[in-house]
Amino acid sequence: MAAAGALARGVSREKPRTDDIGPQVVASQVVQTDLKALPAPTSAAAASPIGAFAAYALAQAALPEGTARDSVVIDPTSVMAGPRRLPCAAQPPAVVLDLDPATGTFDPNDAPTPAPGLIDALGKLRAAGLTVFWKSALPVARADAVYTVLRAVGLDPDRTDRLLLVRGGDDTKEARLVDAARDWCFVAAAGDRRGDFLEALDYLRNPADPIATTVEPLIGNGWFVTPTPID
């Protein structure tokens, strides 16, 4: 089982609440989990960030049928007590990439250039049976604009990928991902900063906070810090 024991895996199927993560996380007390160091994929160690992301996801896709996989999505209700990963059952495998740059939200109107190597990597992932998701803080009303850009730059030429965009109100892209994780097993995630993987990390004042140190082993082992997909 990939990355087994890395983080305590959740068993709750309760509806995730988007208000479980917020500034109050700074003062939280974290209960020690059974976190262990994760084995680094040998083929990904010397690869580019995008290559490492693809190699890890492909290794997950190649696991024998019936092998349990670990989701890389953190149960938001577990963050203050000790982050644990959402469970995967028989959901089909998928990957997720964050479109938003570190300093803002993805703008479909900018002249885009895809990150080097990403088109080829995504082609290999799809060929291996992985579904590609793109997430952004853009509203769902901009879905067609996002699809147009992804197709134009060659990242989703056949419009087979899926989008996770916010639905308004208190919705967040992390909440959309958690909801999608009920139906999909997200085996790898790519983003240009750690907050793309767990929004609670954006609120921590101390880099050595127990929440941050607990999830740090996922970097390079499910979470991959990569260049912005379209720049």
C-alpha cells in the first residue's frame, strides 16, 4: 500500500465542513499520529518536479488491482487534532493540479504558456487510466474560459479533464476537492506552494508548527511543489 502509515487514515464519512480550517489553527494542539518517513520513489528522486509528480502517480496507477491506495487529501475535520488522510476504497485513481499562482487567482485572459514537460506528463497519466482534475479559486461561471485555455495550450486537448471551481458563499477549492474525494482517490497533487495541498498551512505563523511538521513527509511523496501549470 503506497505510503502506508504515513499519516493516520480517516474513517469518518461525515460531510466535511469548510470552517474546520481557519486562523484558529495557529493555536491548536495536535495529537501525535503514527507518522513515519515515506519511501521516496526511486525513479522520481532525480526527476524535475513535474517528472517526480508524474512518476509517483504512474507508480500508484500501476499497483495491482485490489491494492489499497492512500489519498493525498487531508480530512479537514482532523486538522486540529492531528491531520489524517481521507480513506480510499474502490474509487478510481486521479490526480489534481492547482492552477492558481502563489500571489493570486488564475487569469484565463492572460497569454498562457504551459509549464515545460507538463503536456507530456499529463498524456502519460491519462494513458495510465488516471483522471486529471484542475482546481482554482475561480467561480464555476468561469469554467468554459478555463477549459478554453487548457485546450488552447495543449494541457487538456480533448476536454476530458475535470474542474474544481468554487460555487460561491463560503465555498473553497479545498472544500471542492474534499467533496470530490468521496468519488475519486487522489493519489498525487501538484501545486506551487504548500497551502495548495492543505489550506491550514497558510495560517501558520510558525513553520515548525506540529501541523506543518506532521504533513511535511508528504512533500515528494504525494504532494509535489511544481511550477505553476500555466504562466
